[in-house]
Amino acid sequence: MTESITARFSNTDIKAIDSLIKAGFYTTRSDFLKVAARNLLREDVPIIPDLIIGMQQQAKKRGITQGKMLKELRKVRRELYDE
């Protein structure tokens, strides 16, 4: 089973993706996104539990609640997305 998702990219990123498609590296934008997501998941998923545990330990040492930590992560993610 597959499911569609919507993603937003900057014009610069879209142009780069389209250039790779035009060069024949990928057949479509969807193809590019599937390959990119699979590669990222293979690389990052094994370390995510360790990262989360480390973040939780640092937050606990600094007296930061889980809610505040999540709020800060979302803020950083929004700032990165806006760049």
C-alpha cells in the first residue's frame, strides 16, 4: 500500500531536483523523493533512539520539560524550513 504526502520546497531546491531529473538520474520528482527518503531512513533511523535518549538526558540535566524540548525542536525546524 502506498500513500501520498505533500511537501514544500524552495524554488532553488525544486530547480536542483528538476535538473537531476533532466539529467536522467531520476524519472520524476516522486522518484527522487522516494530515493532520498529511503537513503535518509537507512542512514539516520538506527541512530535516532540514541539521539533521543541523549537529548532527554541533556534536557533533564538542564531542567527542561519534554514539552519545552519539543516546542524548541519545532521552532528550529520551522526556522530551517524558512531558509
